[in-house]
Amino acid sequence: MADYLGDHAVVLGGSVAGSLAARLLSDHYRQVTLIDRDTLIGPEDDSRRAVPQGHHIHALLARGQQILDELFTGFTDELASIGVPIGDFGTSLSWYFNGRMIQKAETGLICVAAGRPLLESRLRGRVRALPNVTYRERTDIVDLVAAPGRDRITGVRVQAHDAAEPEVLDADLVVDATGRGTRTPRWLEQLGYPSVPEERVKMELTYTTCHFHGPLNFDPIGDDIALLPVATPGMPRGAIFARLPDRYALSLTGILGEKPPTDMHGYLEYAKSLPVPEIYKALRDAEPMGAPAMFHFPASIRRRYERMSRLPDGLLAIGDAAAVFNPVYGQGMTVAAIGATVLGKHLAKGVPQPRAYFRDLSAIVDAPWDMAAGADLGFPGVVGKRTLKTRLGNSYIPRVQAAAASDGVLSAAFLRTAGLVDPPTALMKPSVMSRVFFGKR
């Protein structure tokens, strides 16, 4: 394009959010530099050190898949061509709530079972092909650089792992995509700004994942993609059992301090306790590809930048650097993608203004946050603020799920909302509520 917003934009972090930010910035800045402390370019099945949860099953929800195809033409077809399972969210996934499977129904929404390392690698491949994007791997982010009045961020101080001294990269815009470990709130305080307001929902989640060789002697998935017994207050143990391009994987979840074991005997016994016995039957004699790996997630965190009394120009945050979601709901990558569309809209208008950007970002985070945090707060031991809206949701949504066991229309409506395609208010339409309370006609 002829008119650029600036000469240089810097993205901190090579995650999914970082790749998407770099893709959009490349349309508006002459040069984009993406910085990460890890080695990003490598085998597609390797989990990165900076992403300890990368070993575990990750979901790309329907709206996320749509956005990736919008930003990277033919992305889903590319994944399908290398053997990634692709299917419909309503027919290729078997969803269980309180031990009952909701009725399968076509939704028209595409499920992509790529796994995070493969998905990230393919995204980075697309971004690296852009002529004005440069990757700086094995480089630590030291701190932000501000103008003398501290009202604007003018760059970032970094240090390559093989360099004796740090260097300053000047930037017209810095986008923080460093994820849950973001240091932006601390950096802002060091620059004299107020503390960033936060909301936390503390559920003390632990999930343990093991990968298995296929084929399985007993395969309840078949040509589908996954079985998902979702944890509920009535049945607090949950799991995702998925077919990936070259393996099967099972992630077991436990909250409020319950930890699925990492020894194989204990791991399988935990799987045996799930309300879907087919999972244990499929894996009891399967060959593991390694020992089970555990990951602890203490709390969901929402950083309320939009409530700050003042912010410096030239600094934005995206993805988990703005809001960290309980991973069992699979929202993280999709919310990052939706956040990228917010970034894109602001770039199209001109140089992004932080207060306006964070206000719009907060608006799109509201729905997934209400769904995930609200579901967690349905567990009595989870710590967080329970509003009237939360209590009403935790009364109504289980009714939707129960009615969907015999009503495919409700299944499709619920999954369109869970896939972040339709807003939660879609489940409150009279035509939906009548089926929930009075049954299908």
C-alpha cells in the first residue's frame, strides 16, 4: 500500500496472537519486527519452552477458524491437505454434559483438529513469507522505552541471547502479545502509570495430557474428531479425547486442587472414572507416545486496560496479554483472533489510539469471559465475583444442555454460541427458550 501509518511496528511474542498482529500490522507499517525468546522456526510437532501448555490439546473454535481463513487465504484447506482432521462442530464432536451427550446436529461451523504446535508453525510460515516482516528469535525483551514525558512508548529494549549488551529498537507502535506472562502492567507502573485493574476467577485447574499411537484396537471416535465430557458441578472431572493428524490425545482435567495423575496407572484410573466409559476402553491397552504431562492453571485473569485513567500512546496488548481464559473452554486462540480483527479495524482508521482500542477490545472479550468465568463460578468452591447475571446463566445454561440431549436445534444453537459465532443472547430468543422449557414441538 502507498500510505503507511509509520515506519516500524514491533510485536512482542511469537504466539498465535503475535502472528496475527504481525499479519495485520504488515499492511500498515513499512517494517514489522516480531520478537520472541524461543526458537520459533523448527519442527511442527515441537512445543515451545515459553508455552508449557503447548503439549496439551488446544481447540480452535469456529469463529477463530473463520478469521484465520479471512486473513490467510486457503488456510483450512492447507491444513486438510496435510491430514489435519476437519469436521462440523455439531457432528464431528460428541459433547457430554452431566454424562449425557447432546444430540448431534449440523451447524455449518468448521472444527480444525491441528494441535497448537502445528497450527502455530503454519501461521508463522504464512507470516514469515510477508516481505516486510522480520523474526527476531532467541531474543529477550528487557523493557519498554518511553519518550521523555513518558506519554508515549517509542521502542523496546531487547537483548539477543548471543549479544553482550541490550539494544533499543525504535518503534512507532509496540504490541504486547507475550501472553499470560505479560510484564506490561509492571512496566506501566515503573513509568508512573496507575496499576492496571484486574478481574480474577480462581479455579485451580490442573490438566494432564498423554499422546497415544494409533490405530486403536477400540476406536470410539472413528472418522469424527473428539469426545468431550465437559466438567460440571455435578460431574467435576472432565476430558478431551481427540484424534489428531498423527496420533490420539487425551487431556484430563481437575479443578479446585484435584490433579489427574502423571503415572500411567493413575492416569488411566482417572480416565476410567469419567462418565464416558468408551474413553478408558479405547486407551487401556493403547501405546503411549511418552509419559503424561501436567499443567497447572490457577486463575483466569482479565486486565481492564479500558478502565485506566491514562495510558501512553504507542502501546497495545492482544490475546492472553489482555485476558487469560480457563483453557478447558478452548477460547484462547479464538479470542486472540477476534482481538486481531479489532486491531485491524483500528489500523484501517489510522494510528490506533490506546483508549479507544482497549474499549473495543473489552467489548469483544465480554461474551467469552462471561461464558467461561460464569461456568467456572458455577462450582461452589471457585473464587470470584458472582453477579446476578452469573447466577442466572448458571441456572439457565444447564437447562439448555439437558434439553439439547434430545433436541438438535438446541444443540446447534448452543454450539454456535460456544463457538463464539453467535452472542450468548442468541440463547435467550423466545424460539430457543420455548424449546428449553417446554420441549420441541
